[in-house]
Amino acid sequence: MRLIVNQLAKAYGYLWALRHIDLAIAPGEFVALLGPNGAGKTTLLKLLAGLIAPTTGAIELDGRPLTANASTVRGQIGLLAPAEHLYDQLTVLENLRFFTGLYNKYGSASALQTALEEVGLAGRAQEYAGNLSAGMKCRLSIAKWRLLDPGLLLLDEPYGVLDGNGVDLLETFLRAHCAKGHIVIMASHHVARALNLCGRALILHQGRLHFDEPKQTPWPAFDRAFGDFLPRGGL
Amino acid sequence: MTLVKQAYLLLCKDLLLEMRRRDSLLTMFFFGTLLLFVFHFAFDMPPDKVAELAPALLWLAFLFTGTLGLAQLFQAERDNHCLDALLLSPLDRGALFLAKTGFNLMLMLAVEVVVIPLFWILFNLSGWNLLPQLFLVTLLGTVGFCVLGTITAAITLRARARELLLPLVLFPLMIPVILATIRCMETVLKTGSFGDATPWLRLLLGFDVIFLTIGVLIFDWVIES
């Protein structure tokens, strides 16, 4: 899967949330999306997910434009938003069954059970998702996207709700996902963790892309760019 | 995956959620019954006015009751941003429309099966043999209501005052359905058969088919705008 973003911009009324975004992301890349609050990270993720339409510009996945009607393209995109996108009144297992059905990727009972075991939810398969903590819901989302296996996986601030074990689980999943040639783009304020995982970092500030480089060690250019916009707390 | 298969999956999910929450069906049922009692105490229906008044009162009850159900139609999708999860998926938006319309229709029919006989009893109406014909007219009218209701519920989904906006948008659009249904019921009650009401029946049927097709075709635009 290859992602091309060309002159992408999004305005909410008179406010430009994003402007002049150009990106080319190769298969298997892990991209950390960083920036202060209000920089446009979530807007960019929503645009890439096809949940909102750009004001100008275009997004292509494997050469196919991401338009509202392109259901085959949409089937290749995942968005992991912690504690969201799950039905509270469905059980853990029913949520997995419903979403795998929606993507026409019906898993066998044993496949679903294995996915739940891998995220530590095997014993809670019959519980309502609404009874789970935010961290447990995030684990359920990890199980969901592991089963759906999207070519482009977007993550919006996944660390906030996970415990240490959950973070390890998420990072193992993300590394394995990239190893399959899939793209991962993660927006996060946990800079140290994001940098540890990523192969490339983007810094957004006031809707513009201020930094875009492959990871290096040491990385003085990132340190300079990062210091311009963000406090050093995470590093 | 076909449109019907996707719609079936969504409908099963909605029915399962309703079985567990029961808020829409119970609210609609109690509200519908309550309205009948209010009408019963408010109107003294003389036997010679039954054919003219009964259909209008009955449809007033259905309209208000149905609007309550429509306000809750996308509640499960609003919680936890589940609508985003659906829009993110390769789901055909027409399937979402069919599933929501089907779900709303089932709720409305469940309420009507109780409300119509209760109306007959409360107003001491004769002509129980006319109930099958009245149910047929009601079914066609209810399909029209659910089709238009689902479209307008989706249009007002992201509006701040959606509960207020929904009837304001829906009721004017419903005028042809209400008019045709009331005229049909009136004819059945007066003459005991559809007789002169056949054109109104055709109008209802045509309205249902046309708006069901339009709904499937435009729902992607409606839900994503």
C-alpha cells in the first residue's frame, strides 16, 4: 500500500485547519504525527480516513483516489481511536463479529477467541463493551484491527488509556503490522514512545507541515524543529 | 458483500441493541397509548363523524409516536462515534438506509398492532371486519413515514437542535402520505371497501417505491454531508 497526499487543505468556515500538505508514504512505513494541540493532527487523520472531505487537494491509496464512494479503498483503512467505535450494548465478542462482518472478513469462532486472548480479553468475551474500562476498550480495538488487517492504519493518541502491558501489546501489534508492508500513522503527544517506534516523523504546527524526515540517530534537525513548537516534556 | 446482506447485518445489530435497551419501543408504545387516552377524553366522537375523525386522530398518534422513535434512530451510532466506524468501513450507505428504515418500520408496526385495536375499543367503534383493510393502508403509510423519516433523521443527525428540527423538516414532506392515508381510511370506514380510494392507494404505493429508491441512491450524500 502506498499513500500519496497532494496539496491537501481543510477549512472549517474561515479557519484553515490544514494547508498545503504533501506526503508520499511508502509501504511498511511507520510515521509519527506530532504537534501541539490544535496543530491539525486529528483533522489530518480524519481526512486520511475519509471521514471528512478535504477543501482542496487529493488523497490516493495505491493510485486510487480516496473518494466517498470508493468502498474498496475504504476497506483498506483503519482508524484506532481509543475507547471509541464500539457498541456499548454489544458484548466484546459481538462487537468483533459485527465489525468483521461489516468488512466481509468473517472470522471463525476460534480466530475471534485467539484475537481476544492475544489482547488479554478472552475471559471477558461475553461482557458488554460498555462495562469495559477505556484501556480494555482500546485492547478490544487492537483485536478488531488485528482481525481486519487494514493496509493503512491510523491511530489517534492511543497511549493515554493503556497500562504498561497494553502499551507493549499495542507496540508489538504495530511493529508486526508494518512488517507486513502496511502503513501506520500515529498521532501522539508521547513523543519518546512515538519516536522509538517510527521510521519517519512529521511535525504539524498551525495546520502546516513544518517537519518531515526519516528517522536518524542522533537527530539534530528533529530536535531543533521540535524545540520550536513543543515543550521538551516527553523526551 | 451485497447491499441486502449488509442491510441484514445492520438490522440484526439494531434489533439486538433494541432488545437490550428497549427504550425506543417502550417509549413509543407508552406515548402512543397515552395519546389515545388523551384523545378519548378530549373528543366525543359522534357515530356519524367516525369515518372523518378516526383516521386523522389515529394518524396524529402515529406521527407523534413515530417522531419519538426517529429521534432515537441513530442514538446507538452517536454513542462512541460509532457512525464514524460505520462510515469508515466499506459499507454501502444504501444498506445503512435500508437497515434503519426496516428497523424503524418494525418498531412502528409493533406499536400500531397494539394501538389500532385499542383505538377501536376506546372509541367504541364498530366494523372490526374492516381492520385488515385499515392495516394495509396503515402499512403503506407507515412505510412512507419510515422512508422519509430515516432520510430526515440522517439530515438532522449532526444538527444541534435535531429533536426540534426533525418534525419541522419531516412533517411538511409527509403531507402527501398523510393525506392519502387518511383519505383511504376514510373511504374504507364509509363504504367498507377501497372503492374510490384506489387512486390514493396507488399514490401511497408510488410514493413508497420512489422515495425508497431515492433513499438508497442519495443516502451516501445525506449521511456524509
